[in-house]
Amino acid sequence: MPDLSAFFPLIAAIVGAVLVIGFIWVAIKLMWKVAEPNEALIISGLTRGTLETRAGMDFKIVTGKGALVFPGLQTVRMLSLTLNETELKVSCVTSQGIQVIVEGVVIYKIGDAPPFIANAARRFLGQQPKMESQVYNVFEGHLRSIIGSMTVEEIIRERDKLGSQVRSASGVEMEKLGLVVDSLQIKDLQDPTGYIQNIAKPHIAQVKMEARIAEATRNREAAEKEAEAAALIADAQSASAIRQSEAQAKAERAKANAAQAGPLADATARQQVVVQETEVAKLEADREEQKLQTTVRKPADAKAYAKRTDAEGQKAADISAAEALARRTELEAQANARRTELQAQANATAAAAAAGATKVTGEAEAAATKARGDAAASAIKAKALAEAEGIKARGEALGTNQDAVISQQLAETMPAIIAAAAEPFSHVGQMTVLNGGEGVNKMLGGILAQVGDYLPALASALAKNRESREGRAPKRPPQAPEA
């Protein structure tokens, strides 16, 4: 086992050194004082002042760092550098002699420079709460002094000027106290006499008047704008109603057109039918007229010419043929005219039935009426031409053979004479004939014999009548009437 006794002195020395170092560290820890950022350490005792504090003061100021303080030889005390606030409420008299109460607030602190800290340490170290009263007294005096040189109107209008003057006047005194004013604000200005209210009344009245005028102007402008807006709304509503009415009218017209499409198509078809029928009627009238021209007038002219050039032996036959042809032509013309008139009436009736639906059917009716009139005119013209030809032929025959004409007139009136002779037998309810058919023949022969006895007398009477007429009026050929 090695001998450790030789190491005891070394171990003792090491332990002693450690103890000494520990003791020194603890002692320094206890004696080392550090200043906070918002405070200053005032060290007095065994020390020498700095260059800034040697004038009548022998203490050390430490800010923002540490210092070694020997207990028993030195004393260290803390001086706060934080902000402080003092409320002001000062009764003052203005240059006008008007009492006012000024309320404000002063925010201050100990200056950061060593002279400010030295001045504050000499006056307030250990009694910092007294700073508030000191500051109040300083600013109270300066406020009264400065306000005494100002009017109420200046105080009201120039509060910043008042604050700057108070700060400037109190700056030297505050520096002696080691204080720096960060802010001075005038919060309120009270007027126990009511002066401020009185000087404000004209302005208040003016402002109220201007406010009422402005309000009335705004109300008038608003009313005008509302009226314009209402007019625009009314115009828009009117335009909308007009557009709606137009759209509804278009819809109604479209609906009416759709509803009338079928009847209109039917009326158009009927119109086309009526137009075609009218054309047919016109063509038929033209055909009848051409037919009359071909079958009546020209043959009549030819026959009249043949009769005028024929001998006495052919006069009776020619006159009879001409009369028969004239009668047949007249009957045919009357029949054709009647048929054409009936056809035109039927067409007009159809056109009149369709005229109630559309205007076009009225035009068709007019066309049908015109066609009917044309057809009637054509028929009348044909009839007149036929009668004229017949009259002309009779006149020519009468001039050449009077006996033949009289015989023709007797032949034409013979049925009426026989009917008049047989008329008494119509009142006989029952008649008995003897000798059968021979008795009937004798009876009819007697009637005809009686009629024959009267024929010469009737013929002479007709001849005398015609001669008397020819003696009174000059003889001229008959002319055909104009259609």
C-alpha cells in the first residue's frame, strides 16, 4: 500500500485554494450591485465622484451597469427613473378678469443625464413621492402667470401655445429639480361665470341657422331628387305598360290571325271559285252574244236580203220563216238571258255569303254583280237586236206584201180568237154530245166556220188601221234599239 502522507500538504493547499476562491466569489456576488434600465444607483461613502458630480457632491452614479459596493464602507441606494404623472386643477384669472379653472396633466421623469440624476438625488433621494407636490406647485404658478396674460378666446383657440409657454417657463426650475417634462396637456377649461357659453351662443345660433338652412336645402334637393326619381319611375312604368300593351296587342293580333287563318283560307278559296265562275259567266255571255251574232243577225240579214230579191211567190214563205226564226231567236235569247241571270244571281248569293268573313269576298260580290250586269246587258242587247231584226223584217215584209203581214197577224191572234169563242164552254159543268165523234166534229167545225166568217172583216179592219197610221206618219224603216 503506497504511502499517502506525502500528498496531504498538496491536497490541503488545493482545498484551501478552492475555499478561498469560493469565498471570494460569494463576497463579490454579495457586494456587486447592478442598476436596472429604469433606475440609477447612488453610491456614497468610500468613493470619489465623477467629473459630473464633483461640484459639491462626492458620490457615484451608476446607470445601466454594475458596481462593487463594500459593505460598511459604502452605501448604495436606488433612484427610480420611471415616468411620473401629476394632475393639475388650477383656478386662474384671465386678462379680462374672468375666472377659469384649468385642468391638465403633467408627465415627467428624472432626466437621464448625470447632472439631472445628481440634482434629483440631492432633492428627492428617499422621498420621491414629494416630487408630485413640487411639480404641481411649479406648474400651478406658471399656469396662473401665463393665463393671466391671455384672454379666454386665446386660451380656447391656442391651447398648444399655452402648453408650450408653460413648459418653457418651468423648464429651468424643473432642470434644477433634475426633472424633465415629457408631456403637458390641457384637458379641460371650466367657466364658472358662463362666459364661454355666452360667447358661444351667437356661434351656436349661427351654426344652428346654417344647419337648418343646410337641412332645408338638403330636404329640398332630396325632394327634387325624389320627384325626379318618381317621374323616372312613372316614365319607366308607362313605357313598360306601353311595351306590354304592344306585346299583348301583337299577341292578340297573332291569335286573331291564327283564328282567322281557316276562315280566311276558306274565303280565299270561295273567292277564287267566284272569280272562276264569274269568268265562266263572262265567257258564256260572250259565247251567247257571238252565237246570237252568228245564228240570228247574220242569217236574218241574209234572209232579209233574199226576201227582198225574191219574187212575189216566195214572200209569204219568207215572211213566215223570218217571223218563226225571229220568234225562236227571241225565245232562245230570253231563255239564255234568264239562265245567265239565274247563274249570276247564284254566284252573287255565294259571293254575298262569303262577304261577311273578309273584305275580299266583298270584292268578289262586286265582280259577280258586275258579271251579272254584263250578262243582263248582253242578254238585253241580244234581245233588242233580235227584236230589231224582227221589226225590220216585218217592216220590209209589210212594204212588199201587206196581205201576207195581215195574214200573219191573224194567224198569231187566231189562238186567242178561238179561245174566246170556246170560253163559254168553260162554264158548262156537263155536256152531252150526240152522234159521237161526228157530233163533236160538227160542233168544232161550226165554231171554226164562225171564226172564218169574221176573218175577212178583221183583215180589212187591220188594213185600214195600218193605212191610217201610214197616212199620219211618214214611213221610215225601223231601227234597232241600242243595248
